[in-house]
Amino acid sequence: MYYLYNFINLLFTILEFAILIRVLLSWVRVDPYNPLVRILYQITEPILAPFRRLIPPTAGLDFSPILAFFALEVLRRVILRLLF
């Protein structure tokens, strides 16, 4: 059971880091056709898109990563608490 706990925790941590990297990359100019950037977008877009529909970006500010971090953390705690 301890391995499952660590695996779920690691999965959520990786998702949070992927979102953080995407936010940092949005501040600099990157090639959207770069394979690593495309993989990053494919991983994070399904998480960010629902929040973007809830609160669309305004004046160049996108609050969806903040909401995604909050939701992922709540989901992580709920899942881990239910399992253990």
C-alpha cells in the first residue's frame, strides 16, 4: 500500500511541475513545434482547459494554472485520504 501512496503522490507532483514549467515557458518565446513543448502541452492542456473555460484569460493574465494547482492539491489529498 505504501508504494501506491508514493506512486499517486509522485503522479500529482509531476503534473504540478509540468504546469509550473508550462507557466514559465509562457513567459519566454518557445517553439511550439518542439517535441518536448508539444508533449508538455499535451499533458497539461486537458488539466488547464476546463479552468480556462471557467475563467477566461483577461488582459494577458491566465489564472487557470492557479486554479489547477489548487484543484490538483485538493484531489491529491482526497484520494490519498480515501486510500489510507
